[in-house]
Amino acid sequence: MSVHSLLLPLAGIVSVLIWSYLLLARGGFWRVRDKLAPHGGENRATPDVAIVIPARNEADVIGKAIASLLNQSSIHSLQIFLVDDGSVDETAEAAREAAHKIGKPELLTVIEGKPLPAGWSGKLWALQQGIARARELAPQYFLLTDADIVHAPDSLSSLVRIAETGNYDLVSFMVKLHCETFAEKLLIPAFVFFFFKLYPPKWIADPHHLTAGAAGGCILIRPEALDRAGGIAAIRGEIIDDCALARRVKQSGGRIWLGLAPSTYSARTYRSFAEIGSMISRTAFNQLRHSTTILTGAVLGLVFTYVMPIVLLFSRNRFSTTLGVLACLLMSVTYLPMVRFYRLSWMWAVTLPVAALFYSGATLHSAIRYWSGSGGRWKGRVQDPVAF
């Protein structure tokens, strides 16, 4: 028996084992139903919440975000602090106009951001300024949310309810991302799937498990937990700031929770493969700690896990083909709940290998951008420069 005839069955066995592990032993990361945020309900004693929004050139989406926050239900008191981070469009004006239309201009405070200090990422410096101002109100919670997030009417009360009933210090929603174009349908559900595979919410909520993660578009945090974690200054240079903050909170003894929000969504569109690729390239190599060794392993791992089952389907060895079919079935079954969450046809569940190849390329592109001195580029800023 030749070496080649042995390698394919072995690869098939490994593929089936990988997908069996992901299906059965990775914290049930693929089970969408377990992660759905509960409805807010009515709170008898609702807390005061200070909302901090960092914004840089967000005039096209900020109005919807502000309106959705001012229309929240079951919250006793809230105040929005929008930090205008050097915008050259009409971000601040659009925010004020939205607050006026709702009839609640007094609940919006616009802060003109100060110049970016060395060692800080733009978003975190904006958050630092907004939180400093918000502390004057002594709120019971901070809501850190992005300028493109349109909150469901019960979004804030849902976050608070989870924090109060579960005694969590940090609660985060992975909001529903825009998914209408062909590129988005192919890649956005896969993005969320890959994220939960890296950060299984069940493990995140387990105080005995080291895994910590959050989705930066929507984070509710207790001020005292933020202080114990060292504040925003403790993560000032991070570009994957959400997971860095969650890690600091958990390491300092805090409890954290991450779930899916089916009705709160991002108004930001990614209408082309290039736009989604740029979004992934901004942080992928930073996620791999700028290690060429880890990069090589990650790309090979993606190809072996997602592409090898397809290769096995075309094997002339019946046993290898059978293993390929089984691995593909396990892959599709695991991915299907996320596809259905985005209200797509079940047929999109078989496209995960194509998405994995795209993400492999975007990860390599992320490394190239970093080595060329443009790592983490976002809205004109290089946020992940090469360290010499």
C-alpha cells in the first residue's frame, strides 16, 4: 500500500474527529438558540445608565443609533455621551438632529475629542474621554456602544436584566450584522460562526474557564468592574479592544456574558468582498500575536478543517470518500443554525469551505499589511504599527 493511499484515509479520520469535537465538545458554540438574548421585560427598579459612543465620520449611521437609544423602554434614566473623534463629516450635527427629532436633546452630550496621544487607539481614547465625563453622573452601568448600532427598544433593559439576574459585571451582545448582498451572505454568518468558535459563550460565562470575549459594538459594564480591570487605560493600545476588556474583567474576578441579539443590528454595510476583507485584515494578524508560526498554523488549520473534507469527496478511495461525506455533513449541521439565524436558505450551509478560504486569504493579507507598516488601518489611522 502506497503512502498516498494511507494519507487520504488518515486525513479523513482526522477531519471527522475535528468536526466531532467541534460539534460535541467545543462548548456548544454553534447552538444559536442557547445564545439568544432574552426580552428585557419590566424592571421594577431600573438603574441609571450612561451611554458612551465613540464616533469618527459616522454621519450616515449615527442618527439611527441615537434615535434607537432615546427610544429605549423600561429604563429609569439614561444619558448619551457622544465623543466626536476628529470627524470631518457632520457626525455631531446628525446626532443632535436625531435627538431633537425625538424631543430629547437634553439627553445627548456631544464631546469634541482631544488629539490622540501616543500609545492609544482612536476608539479607546474616545471611550476614555466619554467615560471620564459620564462618571460625573455616578451611573450604575456604562453602555459602550458603536455609532452604527441600532438598538431594539428593549435592548438596554435586556442587558440590564441579564446583568442583574446573573450577577454579571460585563454583558455583551453580538448584534445582527448586515447580511443582504451576495458577499455578506457568504461571509457574515461565517464571521460570527468563527468568532463563537474562538470564544464559546458557555466558556465565557463559566468563571472557572479562562476563555473571555465580548463584542465591542454593545457592552454593558459596571463602573466598579471597569475600575478593578484597570480602566480603559489598561487596554489603551489594543485594537481587539472588546476581547481585551473582557479578559481584564474576568482576570480581575468579574463575571461576563456574551450572547446574540436578534433585533439589535448594525447599520454598517459591507457590500463587497473587498470591504469585508478589509474589515478582517484590520485585526486578524493582531489576533495571531504577529507570529509567523501561528499564522502558518492558522492558515493550514483553516484549509485542513474546512477544505480537506471537500478534497476527500473526490478521492478514488471509497473509505476516504465516505469520511469526506461524513465530515461535510458534520460541518453543515454545525453551521446550519447560524445560517438560519440570518434567515438564509439552508443551501448556504454548504458554503463554509469557500468562506474559510476567503478568511485564510484575508488573514494573510492582514500579515502583509502589518509588515508593510499599515496594520490595523481604520478610517485613516494605522492602529497596529510594526513594533521595532
